[in-house]
Amino acid sequence: KKSQEIRTSGRIGSGTTEVPFSMNLKQHGEENLERFYETFHGADINIQYLVTVDIMRGYLHKSLSATVEFIVETDKADLLERPVSPEMVVFYITQDTQRHPLLPELKSGGFKVTGKMSTQCSLLDPITGELTVEASSVPIHSIDIHLLRMESILLGEKIISETSLIQTTQMEMSVAT
């Protein structure tokens, strides 16, 4: 906990008094001993930053207090290291990669979907990739792409994980006639 005295104690007159303040999360030129992460609210893990204001009103009066949460985001200009060029991972989906029963038409005619996507993403940029339907023995009506967040925590010798759906994008397929 860091405290910063803005003004010395004394009497503040009636009316409105504005007290400007600022705090640097990291000092330029100094070794940054504390690491700041982006604000995150998950089911099991939270990273949040709060500003608390305490107003001490003397011996016979109760103190006043207020707390406000603020959000920390990464700004590319403030990164210590430039982002690494995106690494692409190639994936494919065939009847052999599925763990659930398939329709007989798919087993006999088969299907193949290939794609690639970037595995290193800036928090400020969109996640990018490509998807190619190379073969399908049955018509495809839509393709859903799900963005999931997996949170894991080590509890004793077990790793407990929870997966949450963040976003779904659906691409409708239409055939020109």
C-alpha cells in the first residue's frame, strides 16, 4: 500500500475545494519492481486496480472513505519490448480428428477444413486467421468461431480449470443461384 500526502493537514474552508493529484505506476529510468497486469475479471481470478480516498476529519469525527475501480490497459507505445511478429499455427479438421459420432454421409464422402491463425496477439489488435473449406460431402449452412478464455489455478497438486465463452462469431453460408 502506497500513501501520498497531497496537502498538509489543516482546515479547509467551506465551498468546493479541488485537489489535483497524479500517480505514476512506473517511474521512468527506475527499475520497475512491481509488475502491472491488465485489468481482468474472471470467474476464479480477478486483477483489479482501485483508488481509495480517505478523508480524516479529526479526533471526534468519523473518517470518510470512497473507493473507485479503474481499468489498466496495455498501450503499445508504453511496451518495454516491441511485440514479436505473429506466429501462425496451422490446424485442420477432418473426419479422423473428430471424437464424436459422425453422419454416414460425412464418413463416406468426408470433409476437410484447414486454417491458420496467429498465436501471439496484442490486446489492442483483433485476432486474425484464415479458414478454408477444402471438401465437404454435405452442405454447410454456417460456421461458428468461438473465443474462449481458460482460467487455471493450481490447488495443491491438482490443476483446476474453467473455460468461459467470451465471444461467438457466426459466418452464414449462401449459394448464389
